[in-house]
Amino acid sequence: MALAGLGFGGGMQARDLSSSAKERDPVSGREIYVNTCIRCHGIDGKGALGINLVPKPADLTSAKVQDHLDATLFLRIHDGKVNTAMGAWKHALSDDEIWDVLAYVRTLTGPRESAP
């Protein structure tokens, strides 16, 4: 996968991600999730019980998360989120592993409100 660091300050931007990606594997992504993400995001993606992070980890089943573009969520995992416990995983996971985790996160959809 080709990634270009053309954004301001040399960081990766959503528009810099290649759209020609291999088929993503949510099964492999689940294995990675269980070994790395479950500590904070919980088994169901809604947050781990008994962990008191401020701010709380994102509810991965929520529309707020699920409505983001894949590229945006990839960058959130890759680079982390400032002023939260969500660190950058770019040094621990390959880009393909991050895409696989994202494919798994997409299976964690919660109930959606339907339009009237």
C-alpha cells in the first residue's frame, strides 16, 4: 500500500491514503483487536469495564465512530489521538494490520436510529 506524507507538517492526511487496497480481513483484524485493543475498548467495542480513562475510550459501535470514513479511522489508529489514551499504533502494527483491525471494527455496529 502506498502512503504519501504530503500533508501539512509532514503528517499523513486522509487524502494521501491509496484507494487501491487489498481485500481486508476482519478475522485477522479480530485477532489483533483481542491482543491490542480490547484492554481499552472492551470485547464489544463499547469500552472496557473497570478502566477509568479520561476521556473515555471511543465507543466503536456508535454512529459517531462508524460514520467516519475508513481513511479517517485508519489515521486515528495509525497516529493516535492527541490528549487521549489513544496512542499511535504505527510502530507496533503494519498498515495492513491496521486496515484489518478497521475491517473488524466495522463489524461492531450498534443499533442505528432510522430516519422518520
